[in-house]
Amino acid sequence: MSINITVVDESGEAQEVEWKDNQTLLECLHKNQYPVLATCGGNASCATCHTFMDPEHFETGGDERTEAEEDLLEMIDDVANDYSRLACQTEYNEGLDGATVTLKPGM
């Protein structure tokens, strides 16, 4: 199974990509050649895979942020907002079909 999401890169260019059900958002982004750092290797300890989810899908698309994810986002509160997610902690969910994910400029 898979869904399609739109990824807006750091230059503002949007592209639709396929997200497979056995991937986190980080794995999907890497598979589609987006240069997301993920310094910690996707272990929710660095926040370098910070993304923004569109508001519509943030509410309907999956698990809530974990406490660890919340803590990391608080550390980057100068750029994080209510729709911030760490790509390594965002699991595939059919409710995210059609979502727009924006990469933070300079990732």
C-alpha cells in the first residue's frame, strides 16, 4: 500500500511523491532524494529532520507527537510551530494521503 504526498523543498518547489506503508516520513524523503539531515539517524534525538505538515492533515493524519518529539521541538521553538513534526517520528498513515509536507529552509 502507498499514499501520495506533496513535498515542498527548501527552495519552495513542490513535487508529489509516493510514501509506502513500511516507511517513516524520513525514509520516504530519503528514498525520494530529499537531503534531510537526520543527524541522529532517525532516533528522535536531534530535530534535524524537522518538517511542517499542512494543518488539515496534521489533525487527521496519524499519531500525536510523542513526549520526546515535543521536547525536541521545544528546543527549536524559534522555527517550530503548531504543525511541526519530526520526519523520523511521523509514521505512515492513510489519513496523510494528499498531505503537503514542507521542509525547513536550510535543512
